Amino acid sequence: MTQTNNQQQTLFKVSREKYQSPFSERYASKEMCFIFSDQYKFSAWRKLWVALAEAEMELGLKAITQDQIEEMRRFQETINFDVAREYEKKLRHDVMSHIHAYGEQCPKAKPIIHLGATSAYVQDNTELIQMKEGLRIILAKLVNIVSVLSHQALKYKDLATLSFTHFQPAQPTTLGKRMCLWLQDFVFDVEETEGRFQGLRFHGVKGTTGTQASFMALFQNDHEKVKKLDVLVAKKMGFDRCYPVTGQTYSRKIDSQIVFSLAGIAQSAHKFSNDMRLLQHLKEVEEPFEEEQVGSSAMAYKRNPMRCERIAAIARYVLCNCLNPAFTAAAQWFERTLDDSANKRIAIPETFLAVDSILNIVLNVVSGLSVYPMVIGRNLADELPFMITENILMAAVNAGGDRQELHEKIRRHTMDVTSRIKEEGGKNNLLELIAQDPSFARIKSKLKEISDPGKLVGRAPQQVEEFICGVIDPMLKRHVHLIDKKLIPTLHV
């Protein structure tokens, strides 16, 4: 045991590599990773300190000068991380550590950095900024998924396919209509994300327990100036509204609501990925598969749906993780406790990175679908005779036949065919048996028309067109600036 520990210590000294999250290393976009990086976070802290000082000066606080603000601006992005780390070893307080580190770079401004504020001023406001920017990225990817998938749905709106209930063959639909079921879930997610993005507010400048008492002291109990300070800082940071009441922190229910919205996206993606995995098993629709891609280390022929499996895997993580902010919101005491911090700094970024990762894969899959109409047609043809027996019965009765006698004939034929298929591996020859049965002689010439798949899909093609025109197009028009046209040039019909 001692030898093992010594080996581990030796390896640790040789290699100072840190654990890397799979999201940042493999799955999430660089853009989303940057939003939750230390550089982005601590730059935001400094921008908040600048905005606070600038607003305080504009409202007449004589202790702050323009020279101090300009000095602070010069080092907004240039963060002395090593200095901050050394301070944190001594102070055990991340905000104070960065205040001191910033102060070393800005000696003129050092006396007024963080004036009147508490830690939550930079922490909470930064987290709201990060979530807002994260939602912006999520919304753009959702819109592009809807855009690409809607083109696919229109392309295949008339392609009849076997539908399933309980994964048992059911009345035919079209592939385009099935895609609209996926689309509708993602449309719900677009609407939910829009609402969360538009509804997100700024924590603002609220002080130690949310009463703004420290700022009242700074401005000699001038209520209007303190109220104006809240508005000014929010606008400088890109928000038009603040939460009207807070404790030291904004309500952690906001985190829970946003993460549950992100979990809704994971639900949609998981459902889509499950359907795709089943379709790939049926060899009807496949996710992209590169020329040199390896499906299995042992079975060289394999074309595993690894992208959709990854969607499902990450989606499950998101669905489980959404409980963290829910418990955190429920567990807060009065104006604040600190048992939110460690959990929050893991749960929130990881959820955004995970959903970003999921949407990257979904967009890749829907942009490169391989559809095999011949296989779809063959699978439909194998089951179609059973599905049209009622149509055949009605046509034969209308031609003068006895409903009860014809029903019994069809029942016997279907039982014989089912037994032959299951026990002998034979083909479905139900239509041939019916055509040869004298009881159905009067409609023999109509059997081909009755078994036309295009006449068995109801209003599926029209539903696709109506859904795209009535729901999808207005949404895409609203977000036309987010659409990447390069993703869809080959999909127009």
C-alpha cells in the first residue's frame, strides 16, 4: 500500500495535469466554455466594479474621480490571476482576493473599488450575465435545429412510413409528419428559452441584506439616488430591469427555473435520439457516418448510432442535475446562506455546457440525416396488408357482400398468414390470398388502389405544411438573424 502511495506521489510530481471536464474537452462549444471561464467571470467582476464606481460618480459621489475609473478600465481584461491566488491563500475569500489583486494594478482606484457593495454584487450579477449569454447561445442553436429539421420535414412530407404505437406497427404516417413531432418539442423549447431570456433581470446594487443600507449611507439617505444607482448600473451592464426585492442574493429559484428549462431541452433531445436509434435499427433513417468512421473495435460492419447515444447519455445527466438548483433554492435561509455557492458553481455551468453539447450533436445529426425510402417502403409493405383489412372489408360490403361472412374470411386469412410469417419466416401474402378468394372477386381490381400507402396517411402531408407555415415560419422569421444558411442549402424541396 505504501509503495502504491509513493508511486502516486511520484506520478503527481512528474505530471501536474488537472482533471478536464469532458464538456470542455470533447463536447461543448468554445463559445459556451468561454462564458463560464475564469477569464470571462473575473473580467465581468471588474466591469461591474467599473460600472458601480462610474454610476456612483455620476450621481455626485465626490470620493470617485474620472482618473480612477479610467485606470480601472485599463485593467478590466488583464487579470493578475497569480496575485489573486496568493491573496486567496491568505484571505480565504475569493472576492476580497480579487479586490486586492485589482487594487495592485490600479493604485489610484484601490480606495474606491467595491465601494458600498457586498460579495453578491459581483458574484450574483456575473452569474446572471453568464446565464443570459448562455441562453443566447442555446436559443441560436435551437433556432437552427428547427430551421434544418423543418426543411427535412417538408422534403419528406409525402413519404409514407410505418408508424408505431408501443413500438408495434400502427396506421401509416409520413416521415415528414414524424419529424414534426420532434419539431414541436423543440418549438416548445424555443418559446421557453425566449421567455427565460427576456424575463431574466439584474440583481443590481442591493447591499449586504438587500436593503441598500450601505448605499443610503453613501448618498446621505437620498432614496432617489439609491434607486437611480440600481437602474444605472443595470443599464451599463446590458439589463433594462432589476429584481425589485432580494436578500443579499437574488432568489435561487431563478437558477432552478432556468435549469429546469434547460432540462426541457434535454427531454426533447433525448426523445429525438431514442427515435433515431430505433429508426437506425430498422435501417430506415441513419445519423451521419463518416467514410473512415469505426463503428466497433470488434465488429467491422457495425454502424452504431453513437451520436444519438451520446445525446441520450448527456441528456440523462442534465435531467438528474436539475435537482441541484431545486434543492438549493429550497434550502436557503432568510436573506442568504452560503450552502448554495459550492453547489451552484458546479451545477449551473455544467448544465449550460451539457445542453450546449447536446444541441451541437442534434444539429449535426439533423443536418446530415441519411434517409432510405426503399427500406421504408419495404417495411411498410410487410405490414400494410394487415392495416388495410378494414378498408377491404368496407369496399367488399359496399360491393354487395355480407359483412359477417367477409369478416370471418379475412380473420382466417390473417391468422394463416401470421402463423406462416412467425413459424416459417414467410412473406406477408395476405393480399394475394384475398385476391384469390372468390368472396372478394367483386373488388379484386380495387385492391391495388386500396393498398396505396399515399391514401392511408390521412392529412399527414397537409399537417406538415400547415405546421410549417403556421408555426415554424413565423418563429424563424422572428429569429432570422440567428439562422446559419450554410446548414440548409441542400435540403430545399
